[in-house]
Amino acid sequence: MAVCFNLSKSGSPDLSRVIHFNLTDHDAQKYEFEVYPLNYEMKHADIEEIGLLFIVNPFTAAGQRYWIQRCYLDYPNSPNVTNLTGKKHIWSKNDVHTWKYLRWTTLGYHHNWDTKVYSLDHHTPFPADLASLNAFFAKILQFPPYFAEAAIVNYYHLDSTLAGHVDRSEFDLEAPLFSISFGSPAIFLLGGQTKSEEPSAMMLNSGDVVVMSGQSRLSYHAVPKILSSEATPWLELENHEQERPEWIHVKKVICQSRINLNVRQAQTETISKSLLTT
Ligand SMILES: O=C(O)CCC(=O)C(=O)O
Ligand SMILES: [Fe+2]
């Protein structure tokens, strides 16, 4: 994937060609899930025809706190699978030092990183809250009913990167992929169907949701840079009485980290059929 601007791990990247989507003021009205009415951008010249929707952070601060805590405190729990499952460094909710070893957690149909094939035998219940949130987004955006069945929670440090790839393991490639980010900002590159197309670069801030549908569902994408930032929208209107006791640790970690919830519909029926016929 060609990179259209200067990126160095240590120096400051040239952000002049990075698309910044801006939030217009949120309505006082709030939907369920601590989400405001979606302010989504689908008309940018570079992305309008390929089915990419960019939703500028729709989450309230309490909503951001909720999902950030779920990612550090709950989702890495067994039976979900993490990069630490079966390894020496074990994630423990009660030991903040173990969190820095987390790289990913998989939910629902567990992504097999070697074969890139989902298997019916490797499935655990998908978190109901995350499934409802994505069904809700799909409904508001007028997609067909959405069943979140597989997700990767990615945990990034400030020096982490994600190489260019296409997510094509799902049997249902028509259903959109929802990519929800929290924590430090990141540069997201979206290319075309081949590695030769020059990507567009966009800034992903905490709470932003990228929906990859249509052609963009099978487009190359990458995260070449996480940026350190003073912005901490998840701390707004903090109410200590309402927070979980571990929030005090989580909020220290998230200031120097980024989380991405990458949610897919794998289409259970098709998976079962394909496994039965092989
Ligand atoms: O971190 C991101 O924004 C993207 C993650 C991603 O592309 C993936 O998990 O497949
Ligand atoms: Fe991806």
C-alpha cells in the first residue's frame, strides 16, 4: 500500500493530507446506548462512492467510559480469546501491569490468525451489549438488520501500527464492518481493492466510527500511526460515584493507548452450510 505522506515512527507526521472530519454541535437529545444522533459524513470526494461512512464521535463521555472499560476489564475474560490465552503473561482484571501485554481479544466467532477462516467449533457467545450497539447503528444508517457475530478488539500502544490488509474471512461480505475507536487518535489509511491504489488518510479520534460497506468493505486499509494527544473526551463530566472501582486504572492506561473494536457479521447460516458441505 503506497503511503501518501511522510510517516516516521518517532518524528511528527505530515498531517496536511490527512482528512479531518469535524463534529458539529451535538443535539441535547440522546439516543439509548449513550449515543447522540449520528453525525455522519459520506460525501467526501475521496470516499463517497465506495460505501465508506465516517461517523464523527457519537458517544457521550459516559458512553466512551463504558466501552473503554468493557474492553480492558471484561472482554479479555475467558471464554473470549486474547493473544495471551495459554501464554505466560496472563491478563488479569486486577493486575493493571498485565494489560500492556494485550494486543487483541476476539469475540464470537474467533478469528484464526493463521488460516484466516472462522470455524463453527471455535465460537463463544457474542457480548449482547456490543451486538445491540451495532444493530442500532445499522438500523439508524438504514442497513438491513445486522447481527454482530465476530469481533476483534485491537489494543494499540503509541508505537503500534497495523499493516495494510483486507478483511475477507467473513462469509458475508455484503454486511458492513463497523470499526469503533477509543483513546489516542490514529491515522487511518483507506486504499482500494489492490495495493497499488494510493490510499486516503483520515484522522480517527476517540469515539469515531468507520463503517466499511459496499466497495470499501474489501478495500485495503492500515493504521500507520497512533498520535499522542492531550484530548481526553472520556473524562468529561466524570462522576466517581457512577464509575467502576477499576476506572482509576483504566483511565491512566487509555491516555497512552488506543482501542479499536472491529465488528463483523459473519453470517452464521452460511458458515454452517459451508462447513457441512466441506
Ligand atoms: O484499528 C483500526 O482502526 C483498524 C483495525 C482493523 O482494520 C482490523 O482489526 O481489521
Ligand atoms: Fe481491518
